Amino acid sequence: MARQGELPISVAPAARARPPPSAPVNGPCGAVAVARPVRGEFTYRVPEAMAASLRPGHRVSVPFGRGTSLGFYLGPADEPEVGSEVVLKPIIRLLDPEPALPEDLIALLRFAAHHYRYPLGEAIRAALPPGLTDAEASKEAAPDAVLYAVAAPGADASVLARAPAQAAALSYLLAVGGRATVEEIVTAIPGARATLKKLAERGLVSLESVEVKAGVKAGLGQERPERLTKEQAVAVGELTAAVDQGGFHPFLLHGVTGSGKTEVYLRAVEHALAKGKGGLILVPEIALTPQLVGRFRSRFGSGVAVLHSALKDRERLRHWQALRRGDVRIAVGVRSAVFAPVQGLGVVVVDEEHDSSFKQEEKLRYQARDLAVVRAKQCGAVVVLGSATPSLETLENARRGRYRKLEMRARVDDRPLPRVELVDLREARPREPDLSTEPPILSPPLTDALEDTLRRGQQAILFLNRRGHSTFLVCEVCGLQVRCDACDVSLTHHLSARRLMCHYCGQTWPVPDTCADCGGPLLKLGVGTEKVVAEVAERFPRARVERLDRDSATSAERLTELLASFARREVDVLVGTQMVAKGHDFPGVTLVCVVMADTSLALPDFRAAERTFQLLTQVSGRAGRGRDEGRVLIQTYNPDAPPVRRVVLHDFEGFAEKELDWRRRFAYPPYARMVGVRVDGTDPEQVRQVARKLADLCAARLPAASQGVRLLGPAPSPISRIKGRYRWQLLIKGPTHAAMAPLADALERALVEVPAAVRVVIDVDPGAML
Ligand code: ADP
Ligand code: ZN
């Protein structure tokens, strides 16, 4: 996070020095973004010897302050005014033969740095892969070849009894079919690289280097449906025509769950590729969407670079360089892939465009979906934003004719959408006063539906957006809640870990037996996924139940394995948080239960209703994707809440209509723009004062420049303390970013005066209000 004290906005460009008595002429000059937390671009002199080879996007080393720094050459700059007598310092060194950044990315990052009010050099550095982020000459990443270990015919690990390490490596290799990449084996058995060499010397294994040829199909030839549905065909027709025509064409692909959006993306990218263009596909989370990635891999083989957060530095660099050279023309990745150097971009896809993971919540706080559209516009490409529940921002753009809307209302093979029913938890409460006052976790209708599903050998998903066992502990005598000492939240009891855990700072504690204050007994209330699993296991002892949340999916491998075993139908009931709601395609699932729809409704956020509608629709969409019809049961205390009612009716339009009316009336996005200012620090009084001062500064400028710009706050954030830091916020709302710019500029300038112990972050187009 950019620290306050590190943002000397008004710093004098370090490249400028006092002129010596007889100032020489500067000659050609260049604009450079310095990879330091400083705003603005800097002008340096371009040495004559460098002038011929220097191109925009080149990494350079430049004098900065008292030392040198990594910089990015942006292009020629004007010489300082005649008579200003400023002598510029020269660029010292060119770090690579070829520019690391293509020109379209320079334009995109310039836009992002400006829009999100973040130092350009830092933004560029964050977009680059490791290996290009310090002022060192880059090394070519490992060649695009993969080293395979292949077991010799008849090789037998039992002859290696006296070399256990070699025996283990060989056994592993034989167990996976006699052939595996060295990388894979080393991941499974640390240190196996040397062992494999020894096995090779003994002739038990051969090591083969296989070159990864770009564009060569993997030859897996997995399901490419012969026929598109009518709606798919129309959508594909429009997209390919737009690619042919060239230039910027933004689309919203609004297709119900199971309508086959992925196939539409694949065809659009195929077409772009055939035209010699590239494709960029953004997805919310790779580990949660292995099927989509799998479809791209099987269609395009090694012609696709998959960019996710678990990549090793070396792989990330290799992908970057392969894309940069144009050897690989398709990139599939999470939000940061919006900066992937795909050449000759023809099609950009943002799948599940409504997903909040596209907003980065630290450093450069960008919205990747928005930047994807900007990028497509800047380089003249087709962009497709796809979802069953488009964000209201995107929907409004379609309604105003800025985006062309493609609709797919039917599921593939005319499978019906699942039947959605509500269970009113108010009625399910036990009536006898001497019984527990908590309603059952699984109401009778839900239990019946589960029993039915299990009896038919089908699968069920139970969704609850809360981890842990009990979500709060409260003293039966004095009513005291057990809370985190660093954060303003109550602690969750995690039964399997036998700890209390804070979900904001991650601290854990042993589970107390009694109230720390009065010694009274503690009640464990509130339901998390662990408690649901326990309940299902108790009611259905023969069912195979697994949990999918951040506690159970401890690594990407574990997550993939969990999803795979559910897909192989080794699990009957999957209980989980929103991780189960993503784009999974499990044909065996016929029942989806929402244990409690109310958790997201009550969030103090203007998007609470929208998020609830999206979550409920997405998770419902997991039901009935195969041969058998799907059914959805939603337990709730708010059966009349609009997002709940509209999900039952599969009525996105109706929901959106009402919600947009409300947003218009109260001037929220998409009818207004917002800038959040978040202030935090360890001294509550100091934080309050800074927030107050920044608000006063804004207020003082409002009457003159108001143009419908309004100030909300300052106020303590809904979660008033996290990790020992007190939090306040301030919101600016305005009709356009331009109308808010003078205020935001003033805020940025004021940041230098904020005491170093307080952190202030400007969050443009904020995602969450917590
Ligand atoms: P969505 O992303 O819209 O929810 P998917 O892209 O996951 O839907 O597609 C749902 C299922 O339908 C997948 O199993 C996919 O392989 C299959 N499918 C897609 N298009 C066709 C088609 N034209 N013919 C047959 N099956 C298809
Ligand atoms: Zn905490």
C-alpha cells in the first residue's frame, strides 16, 4: 500500500539540477515513469548513443534522488523552455534490447494511473512479471521447453531398496503412468531434481526436453459441439462480424446459467485467431473455474498462456515473454491479466463480469472489467462482458446503447432452469418455549429434499456464506460477546481447528470455557459451514459430505482436488461458501439449498441487494445442468425482500428495473460516480482529526465547484477497527469523474501534510463500502 509519507506530490523532479555556469543545450529529451512512489512523469536527456535504439516501453535506469532507479521510457518529451536554464540528467542505461512494454499497455497504464490516482511508475512495475521489476538487465526466461522424465521400459523401483530417494522418485513416476514433467515430480517430491539425474545415469529414467511450440494444438480435441444453439449462433455471428469489421465493439452477453456462454467465447477467440489476432480472457478465479480454463486449453493447446496467482516467477516471466513476442496469442487469467502483453488484440472477454474479484483492493485499486473495456477501446478490439447477472453498471451501459446486448435466455438442449422455492424461517422456528430458540439449520422441507436427492443417487450443494462452526460466542449471564482485541468484530469458533478465529486479522485463540468477565457459561450461536456439515452428517450418516471454503481449500491443489472429486461423484453433498456458487458445471447436481439467504442482505453497502441477487442466482444456476431437472430451496427470514422474490421468478429484468430506480433516486452508481477516501491509523483521535480535516478541505471547495458533487461523511467505517487500526471514511459522489476531479486533486495535494502514522487511500470507483 502506498504510504502517505511516501507520496511527495510536490517534489521537485530529481532529474533537474542547478545549471553549471555555461549550460549546454539538452538535445533530445524523453518522458520517463520512475518506479518510485512519486506522482508524475519525469523528463530526462536522451544520450546521443541511445537515441537510435530507444523506444517507448523500454526499461531504463535513471538517476533519481541521490541514487539511481528503474524507469520506463514513455516517449519523446518537450525540452524545458528556452531560457529556463535547466540541465537535465541523462538516462543512464537501456536495460533490454526490446521494450518490455508494448505501446498499448503504456496507454492503458497511463489511463489507470491517472484514473485511479496512483504513481505511474509503480503501476507499470506492478503490471510487469518478476524479472523485469528491478533495474537489472533481463535474462531470457527458461527456454520454452519442458523437461520430461520417462521411465525406462521395465524399470522397477524395488531394485533401488538401498537408494530410498531414487526409489521414491521412480515409484512416483511409475504411479503416474511412467511419464511426467520434472517440474511436477519436484513439486510432489522436493529435491527430486538431483535424484532424477541419478536415475538417468543408471538408465532407469530418460530425461527428454520437449519444446513447447506456440500455436500447436494439444490435440486433445475435447468436445467442440458440432451445433450451436440458436442463441449461441446469433451471438457468435455478431461477435465474429464485429471482429471482421475491426475497431472497438463492446458487447454485453447476458446469458442465463447453463446457456453455454463459454462456447461463445471460444468461437469468438477462434475467429480472432484465424484472422491473425490475439485474445484475452479474464475470469474471476482460476482455481474455481478449472472447467473454463480446461476448455480453452483443450481447444487451443499450448497456444494459450494461463495466468494465475499461484504461478512461479519463472513461469510468469516465460508467459510474458512468449505473449510479448507473439509466440502465444491467447491469455486466460485473473484480473491482473488485463495487463498481459497479448499482441494484436482482437477479442477481450470478461467472464462473470459482475464478480467483485475484478476489483483490486490494494495498491493500484483498479477494476479489471472497466480497464478491459478501456484497453479494447484504446486498441480497437471487440470486448465481451458475459454474465447471467450483469452488474448494474454494465446493464445501464447496454440500456444507453453504449454496449450492444446479446441475450441467451435458454439453457443448452432446452434444459429448464431449476425450480426455486422459498422456506420461510420465521415459520420454521420451534413453537414450544422449552425447546431451543434457534431455528433448525435444515428445515423439514430442506431435509426432505435432501433425502430425496440422495435416494436417487444425485448430488446436492448447500450454500452458506459463513465459514466456521459457530459465528459468535455470547455469555449466557452477562451477554458479553467474545470479540477480537485488534478488530471491531466478534470471533468465529472453528471446531476442526479447535480455535476462535478473527476473520479480519486472522488471529486465533484457544476456545474459552467461560466468560472472561463474569465467569458465566458461553453460548455458541450462529451457523457457519462447519456446523452445516455436522448437521448433514448427523441426519444422513451414509452421505459423503465435504466442505468447500477457504478453511478446507488450503491450497490451489487441494481446491482442485475437492472440485474434481465432486465432479467424479465421490461426494454426495458439497457444503460451502460463495466458492460453490461460481461457474461450476456439475451435471450430477439436482438440488441446491441456500441455508440462509439473509447474510448478504444486511450488509451496510448500497450494492447489498445486487450482490444478494447475484449470489442466489449464481448458486441456483448450479442445479439441473445435466439430464435431470434441478431444484433450489432458499431458507430466509426475508422472503419478501426484492432480490429474494426476483430470484424465485428468474426475473433479472424486474429486479434490475426496481434497483436502478432506487439508485437513480439516491444518486448511486451507475447514475453517479464515487471516490472513497479511507483513513486509518493506530491513534483513534488522530485518525478522526485527519478525516475531519480532509472533509473540511473538500467542503471548502464544494460551493464553488459543486456541479452536483456531494460529500458523505466523514464517519467511522462500518468495521471501525481492523488489525488495531482505527478506520474512518469519506465518500465523494458526483455526476462524472471530471466533476469530482478538482476535489480529488486537492485531496491528493493534501496528502503530503498528513502525519506519517496515518494512512490515507484514495479509492476511485470503490467496490465495497466496509
Ligand atoms: P454458462 O457459462 O452459460 O453457465 P457453460 O458454458 O458452462 O454455460 O455451458 C453449459 C454446458 O453446456 C457445458 O457442459 C457445455 O459443454 C455445454 N454446451 C455448451 N454449448 C453447447 C452446444 N452447442 N451443444 C451441446 N452442449 C453445449
Ligand atoms: Zn481481528
